[in-house]
Amino acid sequence: MKIRLLYLMLLGMFGITSCSSINTTVDNIVEVDEMNMILKINDTFVDATFYDNASVKELKRLAKDTLVISMHMYGGFEQVGSIGHSLPSSDQELTTDYGDIVLYSSNQLVIFYGSNTWNYTKLGHIHLSKEELKTLLSNGDVVVTLSLCEA
């Protein structure tokens, strides 16, 4: 677990730096929809996959200029925070699992380190073990930062 977190921190220090400048010349404009979204929890970059849906596309547009979300613990199994905007949603009853990233009530980002059943829109999934997620998410409020990187 410690090795994986160290790897992700090193990736953040060295690998993500190439994402900090997005080439926007007329000949080389990269569409936001074609870019990868980068997820950081506090100071830790995490490996996450985001789904291809209308909610994620709008979230990417907001993340273009970096989106910072203050999250708070809720229910002993999730972190939740206001996105500050309403996103398109396609809620359905889901039973979540650790690592799931969902949209709640069209304007709340939720990251699970446990499980719950409710109406959500799927956004993505974090690829960490249950123990790694608990370490990152169950010890108080966190700050989530979303940004974009050329694919």
C-alpha cells in the first residue's frame, strides 16, 4: 500500500507536470472531451477512470481551469462535496462499492470508501484498494482537485 501511494505521489510530481500546460494554438487545439481528467485527493494523485457520459463531459468542462471541491465525511462510508454547479444527470438506483465516484442530486460529488444504495449517476472509479481508500478518505475532510491533461 505504501509503495503504491509513493508511486502515485511521484507520478504527481513528475508525470503530471506535462499536463500543466495545454497547447491552445489554432493548429493544435485539443477538445476538452478528448482530454484525461486528473484526480487529486489532498496532496495525493490517484488513478481513476471516468466514464463517457454527459455528466462527466460537463465535469471536464469545469475541470478545464481546475476544479477544487471541499469534501466532508458522511455516514462513515463516503466523502461528499458541492461541485458548485448543476450537471446533467441520469440517476438510477445503485449499490456503490469502495472507489466509486458518483454524482448525487446533480451538484454533489461523492467518493465512496464503503458501500451505499441510493439514486446516483455514475461518474467513475478510483483504482485503489479498500485499505488505501480508507487511509485517504476516512480520517477527516478532504479537498478534491480535478484538472485536465492531454491524452
